[in-house]
Amino acid sequence: MNISKVDLNLLVYLDTLLRECNVTRAANQLNITQPAMSNGLKRLRALLNDPILVRTSDGMVPTERAKELQPVIRGVLLTLEETLQPNRDFEPASSNRVFRIMASDYAASTLAPMLLNRLQSLAPDTTLDIVTPSDVTFHDVENGKVDMAINRFDNLPQSFHQKRIWKDSFSCVVNANNPVLENYSLDAYLKARHIWVSKTGFGVGVGMDPADVQKLGWVDEALAHFGKHRNIASFTRNYHVAIHLAKAQNLIATLPTKVAKIYESDNALKIVEPPFPIPPFELDMIWSPLLHRDASHIWLRQQIADVAETLSS
């Protein structure tokens, strides 16, 4: 194959088709008509001598050849886009840029307030837009629609850049008059009733079933090593809701220490260590290679790192 005779726009078509597995959605992504995308797929099939996408009962599915090509094409396009990004200086004091960050409830609670104060001081006309994990996908981050994602990540696409923000431990938050404090022990902890807070990732969450929850979080995984489990009275997706529930009821909220410390001046609450070991967890930030050399993004990453260092000291 003579590469000089290949329409390189077809690589963009192929990348989008393999991500969407749908001609109409791929056309919408590229702002072209469906017939134009269908024609592009026809040309790709002729070029590669492969169907690329085949129709099944589950919809359009990539062929084995297409699956082999997908990471290669994606890597080539990301490298090209990153290389061609304009390298402009960033002047924070005069910028009106919107920084869009996907942050878990935990990250938004602990990191965002100080970050916003820093931005208002150094870049007063910028805007911080914080979205939740259920608002975006990895594709949104990879395509640069979201500047940064801050959360705990188990598996990431290899193309992402990543930086560790900090490690955090766990604490228990209870009403200061909760009887569990009279003889605080693992046995008392297990006899008490608890609030379960979900660890958030990408995608829309679903309802919880007490019968299925025991190994879905850090706390329950740690208890499982002892063959124990909690008596869960309430499920929530928000750490602050969990703390307010613990304050109003004789419930225990076991959650990250940095969140608990936000309430350490509240005399109606008591913060104690868990009566069993829970491994610390890590908070990371990830971003697209498309933004890696962007001057404003480099500046934002430095501000986040500076805030994180302050909060960790």
C-alpha cells in the first residue's frame, strides 16, 4: 500500500467508527452526514479488504482485524494531534479560560475549595466547572472535552497521563453521644449500624442491595479479611450526606480522613480511628495527551499539585 495515495481522513473515520460502533453516532461526532460516513466506511472496507464492522444481534461489532487496528490508529492520531497543538503562552491574570474537571465527591470536597481560592487569586477571570464521574466518560477525557479527571482509578487507557495527588487513610465519624463510643472496639463497631458510601467511577450508578454490597468498597474488603461484615442501614453516594446522617442518627460513617477532618471543629461529632486496619488509598489526576503540552493545562496541573502538597502537609 502506497501511503501517499491514502486519504488520511479515513483514519479519523476509522477511529471514530471503532469507538462508536454506529455509523450515525460516528457521523454526529465528526459533524458530517450519515451518507458521508457510510461512504467512508465503504472506502475503508475496500482499502483494508475487511468488513471493519459487522452487524450482529448486539448491533455493529468490530472484526478481529479492526480490533487489532484500533489501538494503533488511536495512538497515531493522538500523537499527531498532540504534536500539532499550538504552543501559546498562558497569562493567568488575563485569561478567561474555563477549566473543566471531573472530580469524585471526595476530590471535590477536599481539593476543590482551596483550588478555587487559588484560581480566584491568580486567575480571577477563569471559571472552574466541576462535573461528576457520571457526567463523563473516558472518551470525554481522552478527547480533551474534560481537562482533568481526579479520582481513584483501577484501570486506565495507556494513552492517559497520570499523576499521584496523595494517599489518604480512613476515619470513623459518629455522633458525639453515640453509645458505641462508651466501649469502642471492633465488636462494638460490628454491632452498630452503618452508612455505606459508594466509591465513584465513570458511568451512571445503580441502586444497591445489602446482600451484594459487602465486598464493593475499601471498608468492606478490609472487614472481609477478618470474615466480618457491617450492618448497613443506609446507602449514599455523597460523603457529606453520610456525615450528616451519622450526626442525626446513631450510625457510623467510615470514610476518608481528609473528608472527616472538614468536620473536626463540629462539637456534635466525634472522629475516631477504625478499630481494624484499612489499607490507605490513592487519589490521582489523569488527562489527555492532547492537553499535555498546552500551556494553560500545564499551569492548572501545577496549581493542583501545589494545593495537594499544602493539604498533605
